[in-house]
Amino acid sequence: MFAQFTLPIGPFTFSIKTDHQAVIDNLSALYADYAFSENSLFIDFPITITTRSMLRRFIKPQIDFLLDEFAPFKPLPKDQSFAMLEWGMNWCITTRAHQFLILHAGTIEKNGRVVIMPAEQGSGKSTLTAAMVYSGWRLFSDELALISLTNSLVHPCTRPINLKNDSIEVINNYVDNAVFSTIAKDTHKGTVALLKPPKESVERMLEAAPLHCIVFPKYVANAQAKLTPVSQIAAFQQLIQHSFNYHILGGEAFNMIANLLKNITCYQFEYSDFEEAKEILSSLVD
């Protein structure tokens, strides 16, 4: 039997239909603070998580991600079902929400000022985001920065934080009473678990805010936290590399980034200690 959830998240509304108990349990736990809706006039992304093949229900069980009955990915093992849902939700946004310039970035806010943290996988971006939002910052996203093409405001897309491998235990030790999803092992990203976002961030996920600065983070073991200014040209090049839809938006994205960089400062940021990181990042917005 299928369960169905209608889930407003920032500027989007997802419909999630599933017959997998693990997906139901994880949605109920990690999205407990969200306003599930019985009815919605418009659904942006109708998603189904299920097993289409009866054989695959019993022999090496696998699950499919479907968007409006279309399967964009190969099936994954059943124990990766909730991680697949979250990755699929990211895919939905990055391939269709072109009213925004979309960057692969942790995005946090304090004092009405947004800090975007673009980075490659393995840089510690999501780990740093998790530590900051459980230290007084507001979570927009650990994966996506959504910058409006209309007014350049950054829009929240507040969802569980995707943590991998050693970061899971690091954040579990750092955050009191952290709520995690079930752990998915042997994924293409290693061992993965998702962290429930702070309730206040969820309650304020319709509040956009202006971009204040861009920080390119990198975890360096035993390094003292350090900010290094980045030139506009170097920052421009990095933002293009971290954008999901620059190639689609073309000149519109070029002009937006150029205008943004005229009014903000960009930094490289090395860190190893969360308390040092918190102090330095807070100094940018206080």
C-alpha cells in the first residue's frame, strides 16, 4: 500500500508517493517540523519511490525513483531508498528550477545576511553547514544556493543535511540530540546519513535574504581557521564551475554573477575546528 506526502519546501511543493516503510519512517522523523499538506493546488515535483519489478522485491531488492512516471536514474539497493529520494529531490530542482541561478553550495544566514559556501564534494561543506546551523545560524541548504533572477535574493530550500562517512560521527558528537536518518552504506558517496534541520530554520524557510559574501570552504586537518580574500575574476571562475545551470541561463547568469561580485567580498576559508570557524564566519556578518 502506498503512502503519499505533499510537502512544501521553500519555493517548491513536492508530492512523494511510496510503498517503502523506510522512506515513510524517515520522512516522518526528519520532516516532522514541516507543514505536510493534504491538498495543494499545484505540485512542482510528483515523485514516486517504489519497486517496479516484482522479482526485485525479493531477490536483491532494488528501488526506483520516478518523477511523473519517468525514471531518470538506475535502480538502487533498497536500503538506499531515503538517500535516493533526497538526491532525486536535488536533481529535480537543479534540472528544472531555472528561475534561479543554482550553485552547489552550503547556504546559511545570520543577522539577515546570507553566506554562500560553494565547494567540491569532500571539502567539508555539509559538515561545516551542519555545525553552523546548530550554532545559531539559519539553514538555507547544505547543497543548493538558489539566487533569484528577479531580485538577486537568496531563497531557502531547507531540507535534511546530507552527511557522509566520518562526518556523521563528527556531527553526532557535536550536536546535542541530533536526529539522523537510517544509514545507507556502500553508496556512490560512501556511507550516508541525513541530519534533521533545526526547527527554526524550517519555520522560516519562506524568508529570502540578500547575499552578503561568498566563502569557498575547505577542511584541512589541524589547520588554524583562516580567511583569504579571492579576486573577482577567480571567484567568477569558481562560481561558474559550481553552478548547475550557468550553461542554460547563459548571458543572464553571466550578468547576475558579475553584478553580485561588484557588491560582495569573496574568500577562501580553511578550517579544522568548528569553534574557530564559528567565530570567523560570525565576524563576517555581525
